[in-house]
Amino acid sequence: MTPTDMEARIVRYGELIPCKTAFIDAHTPGSDQKENFTIIGGGVSESPDQHVHIAIPHGFNIGAAGQPPKCRNSLHDHKTAEVFFVLSGRWRFFWGRWGDAGEVTLEVGDIFNIPTGIFRGFENIGTDYGMIMAILGGDDAGGGVHWAPQVIKDAADHGLVLAETGKLYDTKKGETLPDGVKPMPVMSDAELAKRAELTTADVLPNHVARYWDLVALADREPAKVIGENGRLRDRPGFEVDFITRKSAGEKKHTHDHPSVLMPVKGHWRVDWDGGDITLAPGDTMSIPANLAHSALPSMTGEAALYRVVGTNDPAGLTNAR
């Protein structure tokens, strides 16, 4: 592939196109300043305004959320895996029916494989605009987002109604549900009772990996973060590896499935038969299946990246505990 071909498979941090109307809480105070990014795949946005940077199916989706300080993403869940790592800022993740069952604070480079079957939310508790990168299982990202009942009610009070079709309607703009289309029903008490109420002690050992722990583990070879034999044992339809300067290899290699490179620290030169390209933190690069390539730090200093590779595992309820 030529450098031009590969450039089409790279989304630079500075070229990310945000959507501020992606979800039902876009008007709710405290959540109305967040930005959603769909980088690879269709994503889970409920808005036609969402820009998709790379639509090529990978077996998983890559997205991001950008939020100023004190901005919150409301309680929701997905049918498939949702994994976040912190690119910038300081973030509090919380979960449970009312968001008070447990919580964890993540710093730059930390990664969280959120258990399926629980409501979860997050907020930027840092002092500057922050960004978290997201990996969602499946090409359809689990069929969308399921919101806690109170989120749907609060949204309606501020003018946004979610239809049963998954499309948002803004009553502040005079929009109404089409004839024959009903609002998205809220979950019944029986459905809500099925949602797990996991404590922080339940979640941390199996679902959170800290950046500096991964740096230590990746001193000789890439650290398997998510996978059957990963630090966070799971098979959500993709695997995640953590690579540092010490564990990056010069020898070119291939994967049977599409893979994605996402630098956290430092600049990385990606070489393949046909050219090379340099990535910076916040950039996202899609590597075609069976393309021989290598990735090495191109400058001195700290260097780390996450690599996501698709697998044949079903992107279903694999990590609920």
C-alpha cells in the first residue's frame, strides 16, 4: 500500500470532528458540553450529525469522548464490551443503577474494561479539557446505547426525546416524533433488577489496568492487556496489547484481522512494504489484515501505545461477573 493509501486509514488528533448532539443528554446541564467522536466503525451516536472518520468494518469500533472539567457522561450500558483508556486529563468512572455502586479514578494511560450488564458513566475531574479513547465490541457496537430511566426523563425535561428507532428528536427545534413512532421505552423494574450492582472491590482486580503497571510488564515483550490470556482476561471480539520502547520490535509482522494502533506517549514510526508514517499521541491508525508492518518509537523519551486486534470471538456478554 502506498503512503497515500495508508493516510486514508489514519485519523489525526487535530483532525477529529466532534459531535455535540450525539446522545440523549446533550441538553442536560452538566452533560451539555461533551464532545463525541466516531473514529472507526458506525459508533453508537443517536444523532445524524455524527461524523464517521473511517467506516471500514473491523469487528470493533473506535471512538472517543472529549469533555471540559466537571462535564459528565450520563449512566448507560451496552450489550457488548466498552473499553476506555485515558489519553489526557483525570477521569472518574462510576456505575450502578444510580451511579453509586462503585467508582474508580483513572489517570493518563490507565485502561478500564467496563463490565457488561451495568449502567456506567464518567466525568472529567481534571483541571483541563480531557480525552478518553474508546473501544466498543462488534461492528454495530451492540445495537446502540441503553440509558438509565432517570437519564431519559431528565433529557425530556430539557427538550430531547429518543424514539424507539434510536433517533433523537429536539423539541426545542420544533421536532416531534413521526406518526406511529413511540418514545424509547424505559426499562421495567424486572429489567433493571437484572443489572449488576458491582462494588469497587468487585471491579478493580478484573477490569482495571494501570499505566505504570503495564509499563513494567512490557519491559521485554508487549503486555497482553485484554484477551484470553490477558491481564484483564476477556474475549470481547478483540484483543488489546500494550507496547513500549523496550517491547517494540523491528521485525515486521502481520495479523489475520484488522488492527489499530493508538499511541499514548511519544511519536511512533510505522513501517510497511511501501512506505512509513509517523503517529503522535491521539492519532489512530488502521492496519489492514495481513499487511506486514512494524512500529517503533521515532524520538527519544517515553513511548507507549495500545494495539487493538480483532478476533473471531463473539462481541457479546463476555465480561459480566
